[in-house]
Amino acid sequence: MDYARRNAIVFRCILSSMDIYGVMKISSVCREWYEQINSDNLLWKRLCAEEGIPPEEWDWQDNEQWLMGPPCKWKQCYINYQRTAFNFNKKQYKPYKYRVHGLNVDYDGQTLLFEAFDGLNICHINKNNIEFKQRLKFANKIAIAKTNTDFIVILQNEGLHFCIFHRLNDKYIFYYKIYLNKDEIKFDLNIDKVSLNLSALSPYLFSNVTRCDRGDEQP
């Protein structure tokens, strides 16, 4: 069963004409064939290209324990995308606290948010197709992520760190931030880009956020 290792070029030529279903059937023949396919970046790069999966948006690791070793980079991209698409189409993710591959998400009927290893991925849903739009990077783990498409509200786990992003020209930019600095609550506003209008934020966004009022200091 070590044919794949001894004839790697021939084996790769055979796989190059197969779709994902054929590849998975071949990988289930034996351990050696599975390992060869599992580590073949060129094969999975082709499969990602056929599905329109760009690696930079889907290249992130999860906490899953792999019985026969972790997949190559391109296979990990393929798995991340397909798992997200499958879970989304299965449950539609309308209520907050549903989870995509173990991560917090939110979905408002148009925009899907889900946490990546270094931030938050933003996708547009078009006829049940998931189209990646942008990634917002954060140093700390996200506790709450809410959206109504025009705005995204983020609450991070480490201390009080509450951020609002506003969509401008189809991109989300920093809008407003509340954070704790030496036991003092601070406010930052991006006045160069947008004017502050919190009334535009639907109360739906704050349904899972506990307000922290401090005297007369109001955002």
C-alpha cells in the first residue's frame, strides 16, 4: 500500500483529475494514502481554487485533535470553509449564541460574523453562499459580537473593551471605543471618518451587552 509514496508523481496525476468526492474515497483506502493526500498542498490548493476559497481568509487553526496528524495548510483552509458553510446552511444562525465550529457567531439575515483565531471574520450571505468580506483583528478573545450589517459591536473578554465599527464604502472601520485604563473608563471616537449617531444602532445590538454607566460620563 506504499504505492503513493513510491510513485508520488503518478499518484498526484491521478488525483489531479478527481473532484473532492473521489479524493476522499481514495484517502479512505489505507493510512498511507490518507497521509499522502492529507499533506499534499498542491492537491488541496486546486480544490480550494475550484471552490473559490482564498487561503488568507480561511487559514487559521482550531483546537481539534487530529488522530493521524494535522492537515496541510490548504486542506485546513478547505475544511474551515466547508465546515462553516455546512453549519450555516444547517441552522441559519439567526439566534445569537449559536456556534460555528465551536466559535461565537452572529447573523442578521445579511451579514454573518464568526470568530477566527486572531479576530472576527465578516461574511456576506447571498442566496446561502458565504462570501468573505473582511477580517477585524483583535489582541484579546471576543466575548460578544453583534451586527445589524451597518454596525458591528464587539465586547472583548479582557477587561472592559467595547468597540463599534461602522460600514463605510463596503468596509468596516473603527467608529467608537469604550475601554478601561488604570481603573478609568475612556472613550475614543473616530471623528475623521464618521459622525457619532448611536441612535442608528438598533437596540437589538445591545440585547446581550450589559451597560456600564459611571456618573455623568456618557458616550
